[in-house]
Amino acid sequence: QRSSSSSSQSVQSSGSVAPAPAAKLANNDPGHWNNVPPTIVRRVPVGDSGETKKITYRKVRFLGKGGFARVYEYKEQESQESVAIKIIPKANLENPRAKQKLLSEIRIHRSL
């Protein structure tokens, strides 16, 4: 599985982190986050021509949470490959300490 963190337009979402009432919890998610996208579309370069290919991922299930983000399993529609995508509310990145923590985590993941 691959892990992905990206810009707020493609992967992150803004929303409340307040837990939902237990009766409204779905998909094994211990709390409700508004605007967690059911589908994520990204464009990737194809060769050196400047052309791009659209890749679509569909949310499968909630995997877990950390101090400032939640991780969901998404499935790439064409290949059916599963990926883990970390969703980070924009509000969490307004805090300079949280932003530095995220940048440090990105550096660690890139080194693996």
C-alpha cells in the first residue's frame, strides 16, 4: 500500500472534528468529519509531453486516526489498487507547530 498526503484541493478536507453521536457513526469511523471526499481525482504526468492522466480513487473505509489527521483506505478505480490517504483538516495546518509536524512526517515518509 502507498500513503499519500497532498494539497487541500486533492486530498485534504476541512471540517469539524467533533465526534458524532454513536448512532450516526458509519463505516467504522469513530467520529464524523465533514467533507471527507468519497472520491478523489488527481492528475499525473504521462511521459515528457506535458499530457496528464486522470486517476480516480474511491473511499472504501476508515483505517485510523492520529493527533491531527485520519487515514482512509481508497481504491484506485482502474487497477483496484488500495492506497492509504491521510486527510488533514485545513484548520489543523493554521497552527505553525502542527504544520511543522506534518512537514516532518512528509520528510520521513519520502525517505522510506
